[in-house]
Amino acid sequence: MRFNLIVWMLLLPGFAFGQGQTREVSMCKSTSIRLRAESSGAHHYEWYRNNELVIGSSAHELVVSEEGTYNAFGVNEDGCLSLESIKIIVKHHKPTAVDDIAICKKNIPVIIDALGNDVAVCTALDAGSLVVLQQPANGAVTTSEGKFVFTPATGFVGDVSFNYTFKDKSGLTSNAGTVRVQINTDPLPVVLTFFEASKRESLADLEWATSQEANSDYFEVQRASDMLHWTEIARIRAAIESDDARTYGYTDSLPESGINYYRLKMVDRDGSFAYSKIRSIHFTEFSWAEVYPNPVEDILQIIVRNKKIRNIRLISNDGIVRLSRQVTDPAFTISMKQYPTGMYYIHFEQEDGAVKIFKLMHN
């Protein structure tokens, strides 16, 4: 068994009260994580999984490899129990099926690479596990080499959808993803040959190409974190009329932590539009913010990554609050020339009161 060390603190401050909170942590199947309880005055600990006592575990650490809800109690030398610790819900990283949009012409089958933007954190996707949950009403779906082949019903024009799941190589099943197919009669204003998204450090690079554009106006680059609420993050002017291959690109410099979904809205000059396939990129948890340069002489650049941050305070080493402001923009600057040189502390404050402190040297 692989051992993946993750220390999760279950703080039990004394024997007067517990924390009454629940936290979730995910791990890969066939790995383990280490839970740690700490309580002043505790002689030993009682560990519980799904409200059942874990026999033979009384140390302040517990190594777990199974899903479940874990919590602990501290026991002092007199046998008195602390109140309940926070609860840790341990789950396996299940693969994620990301919704897709495909476009085809009337009476012409289309191949759909649904797995192309799906996500498996721990192991590779199992292409042979692709399953259609229910056939659509106006067409038929088959699988071939890890892809779907959708054949529209004869003469049908409109939208259809179907759901699917897949497994990763560890045998875990994904959520149900949805494929929506737009069946058109007229040729599209833009023939999109590819649309790809790739990760470059903390940036998301998007690139797409067309082989033909007829009366096209612009490309609207959209991003979502939940597949439901799409936001325009850029608008790229199209070529209007072109029979030549053209390549376009855009870099998202402020993606979200977790999965970022991207799609193109291809808009014609008469207002009609169609969507591209959806692409996704997964970013691990970003730090709360990026602060640079450090040391700094004049202009301090700040990029806020944590969307829960509502306020920032700049405090000098003597405890004086030099600046306090609300965070209304994820990227901003502070002129440090107006403040004395020395050590500073930048407090990033969440709406729930949590604070992250960055140390800064001002020369």
C-alpha cells in the first residue's frame, strides 16, 4: 500500500468544549492519511469511525485508509472525556465527468471525445468503462475506442442530450456527465478545427483554430467552476470572412483553484452563435495571495487568489496599521515609498474572520 502522509489537526483545546465542526479531506484509493488529535491534559485518545470505536487505537495519531467520518475524544488520567473534536470526513478522489457540447449536421453522425476533458486525479481514465446511462429520444449513441458516436434520427433538427459515466483505473466511478448535441441544417459561421486548454504554472493557456469563417464576428471566451454559471473573461475579434486556417489564443492569468471549465461562444455578425466543446484544467489549491517583489522598494504587486478575502491590512513592525482597505479587485498595487523602511506584515482577512499573514521587507 502506498502511504501518503497528510497531517490533519483535530484540535481539542482542553476539556471544556469541543469544536463542533466538520471538514472534508480527499485521498487516493489504496493510500493512507494520518489524522492527529491534540488536547492539553490528554492521557490518551478514543478514535471513532462512523460513530463506532476504533479498537486498539489510543495514540494521538490514527492512520486511515478507508472512507468514513472520523472524530476523537481526549481522555485525561482521571478518565474524563473532552467534548467531541471536529469531524473529518475522509473520501476517495472520484473521477469527474465534465459536461460536453457537440455540434453536427442533420443526418450526419458525429464522434464525441467525451473523456477528452474529464478529470481523474489519482489514476488514468479507463476508456473501456465508458457507459451511456440512457439513449436519447432523437438519436442513438454507441461507443468506439473510448469515444461516443452519435447518430441523429433521420431528418431531426434540434438539441438532444444523454448522460454517461466512466471509471478510473482504480475502479472508482465518476459522477454522471451530460453530453448535449446541437443538430443544425445550415453550415456554421465558423468551422473550428480544434480548441485546447493547457496549464502553464499558475496560468491557463487557451488555443483554437478555424479552417473557415463566414460572416463571423467574435469569439467570447467563457469560464465556469461549476458547469452552470459561465462568465465572459475575454472577447477576441474574428476574421469575419476567411477560407484560410487561422489560429487564436488567450491566457487566463487568474484561474480559480480546483477545476476551471472553458468554452468558446462563436458569435456571427447577425447575432447567431454556437458553442465549442468544453475544456477543463485542474489547479491545486493556490496560496491565498501572491505578494511581490519581496523585498520591495516602491511598488508592491498583490494578486488575491482566495475569493473569500474581503479586507487587507498593512502593519509595520511597531504594530501601527499603515493601510486598511477592502479587496474589490483581485489584482492591485501598493506604493511602499510613503511608508518607513523595515519589516511589515500583510494581513489577508476572510469574511469568516480567518486571517493569513505574509511577511514583507521594505528596503
